[in-house]
Amino acid sequence: MTVRERSLSFAQNSDTKFLPRPLPRVQDPKTVKLLLVEDDLEDEQLVCDALLEIEENRLWSNWRSSTIVPVDRLADALDCLRNDWFDAILLNLSLPDSPALLDSFLDVSACAGSAPILVLADELDENLANRLLREGAQDVLLKSELECPPLARAIRYAVERQRRVCAVRASALVDDLTGVLTRDAFLNVASHYTGLSLRAHLQLLLASVQISVDREAREPLLIQTTEVLRGAFEAPSVIGRWDWSRFCVITVGLTETTVEAMLHRAASKIVAGAVRFSVIPVDPRENLEELLAGEQRTRAKTAILTD
């Protein structure tokens, strides 16, 4: 199934029309935009019908209309999240191109930005639900119990809770686990660096370090990776944690060859996991967040080391 956008605007005609995804990223505050990740056609239709009924009965409260982008594969969902914005994500974890349920959530969460994730579960699994909530899911909804008013409230409350979570994160400068800069703090510092480099004609490089490891060993490995990166990159280089398994480093006045050699040495000291890194020259006029989100990943020089 190809990526497509379904507009669920309130109208007299009950037929649902499929429209191409709009290119501009201009958010309509009266329209809630949802990404539905679901590979079962019947379940997809069930959710879409529920959303249409919510709109027709004016149950949104905060919004007048809704737009849904349905995809049936994890890869398509990640592509959508890298290239567009959404108010919320409705996620079925059991996808044909995802090896594990928790992996589906973590991969989507890493690209979700400020969009809350509501998991659509086929059956009740308390252990998995609790783990998902600890990892940042805003809600876990049973498909068999989906009803329009509770679904509308769940999405509305998830959006509001996520806004508060993002506000708290934005106020924090240091990541609790690793002690390096948070995502927002890194972007803030890096933006100052780009301004200075433009005036001083200094070369800026942006490095991304991705760690792949079993979930149980994740936190100790992230702490170890932090120590290794701090040993490799001293001031004025800046290190930040981008998401649950990715670090970013901005360097000043170093060549790509030098930074790649430093990353090779650092990666060789990181045990128990696979390390993927890339180095990208930074144009001060470019958007750092888009670079790190992978929109210009074709420019990156990538190396992979495994233990």
C-alpha cells in the first residue's frame, strides 16, 4: 500500500476521498492531523470510520476537522515523520517490516518529535503496555474497545499531555542519564555556532553517532558511549543526545578526515553494540534539525563498526 492522505473534512458527502499529501508545513490549528500506522485493512477502516463519526458529531472540542495519513509499513511511517508534521500518531505495533513490537514503538518514537503516540493493541498485554508507557507512549488503546467519544478524548488528552512533556524537556538543558546536552539544548548551542562560523569563516562539521544494542544493555552502553565521546571531543566541540540511541556532535575548525578518524577510534572503544556514524559539513544557512532528522542523509559519509 502506498503512502496516501485521507482528508476527513466534515461534508455532506460521506464518501472518503484520497488526496496527495500537501507539501507546505503550515499547520491549521482547527484541523488535527493524524498518522495512522496499521497494516490490517479492516482495522484501518474501523479507525477511519470512527474518526469520521467523531468529526460529524463534533466531538473533537479543540478542532473542527481531522486529516489522516494511513500507512501500512514501519518504513513508510518513518519516512512520513521525517518529512512532515503530525499532531498525533496512532500506531499498531505488529507491522510486516518490524521484527518486534517494542522495536516498532522505539523506531517511531525516535522520529516522532513532539507528536504523541497512542498504541493500538490487538489484545491486552499489561506487561507490554506498562513498558510502552515507561518508554513514552501516551496511551494504549484496545482496538476491540474503540468507541468514538473515548477515542476523541484519548487523542485530545494525549496531545495536551505531550505539549506539557515537551515544555518540560525544552526547559531542561542536560540529559538525566548521560549528562550531555538535551536535544533542544544542543540545537540552541549549535545555532549559535553556525552564526559564529558564518562571521569567522570557520568549518563546522556535524557528526551523528547511532548505537544499536539489546534493550536490556541500552542504558549502560549509552553511559559508556558518553564517556568515550567526551574523551574524544573536547571543547569547543559540543555533544548532545538526540534520541534514545543517538548522539550528535558539532565540531569547529576540524577536517572531515580528522573527525572521521576520531569517530573510528571512539567506536572501537564502545563494546557490546554496533556503532554507525556519519559526518556532514554544515552550511550555516541549513536547518540543523532537518540535517539530523535525515532529510539530507545522502550527503553523509557513513561507517559501521561492530563488536
